[in-house]
Amino acid sequence: MPDPDLVQRVAASTGLSSAEAARVVDDVLAFHRETVEDYVRRRHAHLQTYGAKNPEIFATVAAELRGRLVAAPDLSERQLRRIVYG
């Protein structure tokens, strides 16, 4: 169960019920719990699905990681490749 004060704040500011607000808070927290490795693999697969090539993918993912709420460390293209391919 997420922080009740946060749930109430979300409910009050959005007009959602407490149960709906709790689900929203849980979804946001789950998104931010994703490890860097899982994020890199997920984004690589997603971008590859739409035809992007590795140099473009790794540049995009590196830029996205720098902008995350809880910023990941700067990772080189080599480090990103190792996360994806082992």
C-alpha cells in the first residue's frame, strides 16, 4: 500500500477515488522501481521493433537515462551493449 498521504493528495488534486488514486500511485512507483538494466533492455527492444539501428538506439537510451527522475549513471555505448547482449 502506498503512502496514504500521497494517495489522498492525488485523489484530492485529480478527483479520483482513493482506490483509483492508490492504483495510479502504485503504477508510478512501479515505473520508477524499474532497474537501469531492465529499462535499457525494454527500450532497446521497443526502438528496435520500430526499425531503429543500434547507434541511434544507444544514443537515445543514454539521453533518456540522463533525464529520468532518479538519474541513472552515465553509461557508455559499450556498457549499454553489455546490458542488452550480455
